[in-house]
Amino acid sequence: MTIGLATLYHGDCVDVLPGIAQVDHFITDPPYEAEAHTAGRRLLGKESNGQRTVEYGALDFEAMTPALRGACASLMVARCKGWLLAFCQAEAVALWRDAFVAGGGALHACDGVD
């Protein structure tokens, strides 16, 4: 999908990235870490009378693994000419930083905000 001068790809990066040439920038929202995939995970439910209900349940996609993180990071670093922004849990900031550096990326800033 093209949005202005940007192209949005929706899919598994391991499937999509090999078909992409060099890009200026990456913005990604990778899968959550295993800690977020527990059955007791809190979900915000529907709003009713100004109040949100709390629902509990497991996520419907696989958790991030070290192998997947490394593969994604290497694929993105190899194709990125500019900056790369990855949204992740605060607990995973250092893991993503290390994966990007191991994939050949130059780290200029890395911050976690809760």
C-alpha cells in the first residue's frame, strides 16, 4: 500500500523483506516477547458507560524468539539506508539493540519508554 511517498508492507518480515531492495527507513512493530503471551495477559475490553472492562486471554500470534529477532534485524539492516525504528516492550530494548548491532547496524540512540 502506498501512502504519499511511503510504502506500507503488512506481513511477516521474513517473507516480505527478501523481495525489497534498499529503502530509506524502516518502522516496525514486531511481535511481543514471550512474557506478554501468557494466558493471564490483561486486555482492555469494550467501553461501556464510560468504563473499560478487563478481559483475559492469550495473544493469537507467536511470540518473538531470539532466532526470529536476529533474522529480522539482519534483513532490515542490510536494506536500510537511513534510520530504523522498532517498537517493542521495554524489556526487549537491549535485545533488539544487540540484534541490530550483530546484524551490522550502527547504533546512534536506543531508548525504552514504559
